[in-house]
Amino acid sequence: MSTSRAPDRAPDREPELGGASLDDTDRLLLAHLSRDGRASYAEIGLLANLSATAVRRRIDRLRSRGVVRGFTVVLDPALLGWQTEAFVEVYCRERTAPEEILASLRQFPEVVAAWTVTGDPDALVHLRASDTRHLEAVIERIRKEPGVQRSRSSVVLSQLIGQL
């Protein structure tokens, strides 16, 4: 979740995020949650100068409005032995629906994320593997999927910006 500063707006309007109005306190709570999703309401309340009950009410409201969709664990892939990373452009046969691509990719635990994209490829797939041999095997398995025509891969050398 990004905590970058929103552009200047008219002073009489609350900022909006995905159609949901947020005030400065909401943004502060979201910033604290994005840094530590396991922080207690009391801990966040101390940082935001609110009671734990007020923090809980606000976070519950943000969840019910869909601003907060859930809480997750961020794992360190290197410590899990998944040190090789690649982005794979997948080119599909004509009339391959995004649902078919999704169904094919869901069976691979090495797929971290996948998107349909504009341009020549039909999908961009983020993979993690234990080593290049493992990565090659996964890419070959993906290429054998019924709707896939070909792929083009870029192996990550180092991460400059972003989460683990």
C-alpha cells in the first residue's frame, strides 16, 4: 500500500481513495498498518493519539468500505530458498480468455503474481524458484499449457525498489 502524499485539493473536500473518502487520521492509521499489520490497536492508538477502541472502529469501518481488504504475511523468499526470480511474458493463442490463463497459472506455486497487460504479450508473470534449473523447469511447464504459444523471460539480477 502506498503512503505517498496526495495531490493538493480544495480545502473543503476530503481526499478520496478508490471512491472512499479518507481523512488525515484514516491515512495515518493506514500508514501504520502498512508498516506493521500485526500492530495492536493500542500500539497504533499511541502513535495516532487515539484510544484502542477508536482505532478499532476506524479500521473496521475501513475494512467494511473495502479500503482495507485484508492482512497478510510478507515472507522473505531468500530465507525460504526461493532466490531466483524472473518476469515472464506469456503469449497465448488467439481467443485465450484471461480466465483460462488464470486457471493455468494457479497450478504453479512458483507464480508470485500475474497480470494481463497491453502490448504484445497477453500476460506478465512473476516467478520465484530455488535456482535457474528450477526456474527453467517451471517456464517449460508453463509453455506446455494448452493456451500458451510462447514466452519471453527476464531473470532478475537485483532488486532496486519494492518489497521483498
